[in-house]
Amino acid sequence: MRRHKEKREEGLNVWRSYSDLMAGILLLFVLIMCVTLFQSQVSYEASLRERDEKLVLQEQYTQEIMSQKNIVANQQDKLSTQDELLAAQKEQLDALAAQLAAQQEQLDAQSITLTQQQTALDEKTTQLARQEARIDKIIGVKADVIEALTTEFANNNINVAIDPKDGSMVLDSSVLFDYDETELSEEGQNVLRSVLPIYCNVLMHDEYLPYLAEINIDGYTDSTGGYEYNLELSQRRSLAVAQFLLSIAPNFLDSGHQSELQNYLTVNGHSSSNLILDANGQEDAAASRRVEVKFRLRDEEMIEELREILAESQTADVNEESY
């Protein structure tokens, strides 16, 4: 019985050991579970923290991305605005280029016009220079004739007064004629023979002949006697001088110029119509009795030529204005 009791106690001990073992194992399992749960809790909390951190980071990234998007959008807006400005500037530049091209064309046209005007001005200047030379020639002919007459008489040592205003040569009637006579005296013929060829040669020189209109021989008397008598006397005396001139013309003129001399020569008697007065205003009878040899240039022809020159100038001005 005791042995049975011992066996029973051994069996109980075995179960107790087994129970203790199972309890230990259970406790170990519980501990493992607790540790596992603790670790899981820690891991979960770490995961939560990590998730939260990631969420925070994600939110930050999202904000940064949105900020970057806003910046990009602003930059795109700026670029769009700049593109619009560039397009507007390009339009302005194109308009300026077109304007410059038009101005260049205008400048080219003005340059051509200026060149043409300069050419016309040069031509007009040349024409005016020629016209001025012609006018100077016409105006200066009389002065040139008077100077040539004075020079020729001086070169021949003949003391003859040539009027510097009209180129007339005054011959004293008391030298040419005896008192109240109309025939030339010997002394008068000698005087005329020395002065008339010089006077006529100058007037009929090729340089002056185209401008010569008349060679006048004018007779004058003093107031003694009647007007009609003195008129006849002055006419006959001037005629005597003219006839003597024609008689000696072959000595200094060729046949052609002799014929021309006859065409140019005119004779006039003025009686006492143009008396010479002294310093006191009284008649100088001796000086009044005279024969004057003078010339007249083609005043009307000269005036007409001047008119033609002026007309040419006016026509040129009108053409230039029309152009």
C-alpha cells in the first residue's frame, strides 16, 4: 500500500512537474507574447511616428511643390507678358523699319532732286555768268569806245578833247571856217584830215561796229543873226564837214567800210539852240560857234538785247519753279 501510495505520489509529482513545466512554458509564451506585443506596440508607434513624419514631410513637399508650381506659374505669366512685350516691340520695330525704309526712299528721292536742282543751278549760274558778261559788254561798249578814242588821239599826239560822257569831239568853227563862211578853210581841212580818220577808224573798228548806230556831225552858231539864217549856216557847215569826211574816206577806209560810213553818217544844223555859257551864265559866242562830231550806239538794239537776256532769265526761273 505504501508502495502504491509512493507510486501515486510519484505520478502526482510527475503531473506537478508537467504542470509546472506547462505553466512555465505558458508563462514563457505569455512573456514572449508580451514582449512580442510590446515590440509590436513599439514598432507600431514607431511606424505611426514614421507615418506622421512622412505625412509632415509629404505635406512640406506638397507645399514646396505648390510653391514651386506658383513660382513656375508666375514665371510663365512673366514669360507670357514678356512675349507679349516682345511681340509689341517687334511690331514697333517692324513699323520703325518700314518708316525708316520710307524715309530712306524719300531721302533718295530728295537726293536725286537735289542733284537735279544742283545741276540746274550750275547750268543757271553758267548761263547767268554768260548773260552778265553780255550785259557788261553791252553796258561797257560806250565807255570802251570813249576810252579807245582818247587813247588813239593821245598815241598820235593830237590834242583833242573827247567828252568823257558822250564821246563827242568839239571842233572850233573859227578854225574850220572863216567868219560867216560855209567852205572849209585850208587850216580847217588840215585839222579835219588829222582828227576825222582817227575818230572814224575807232568807231568802225570790228569790235564796236556792231553797236554803232550813227555818226553825227552837228553844226551850232552863236545868237548873232536870225534863227533861220543861223540854221542854214549851221547845216551847211556840218554838211561841209561831212562831205570832206567822205572825200578823204578812201585814204583810211576800205570800200566796204566807206559804204558803211555813208549809211551811218548824219548831218544836222541846230542854229543857236544850244549856246555855250560862261561862268557868269552869259553866252560864250566863240565857244557856241562849233561843229560837234559824236556817235550814237544802237541804244534800242542794246535795250532789246537786254530785254531778251532778262526774258531768258525769267523763263529759266519759271521753268525751275514749275519743276
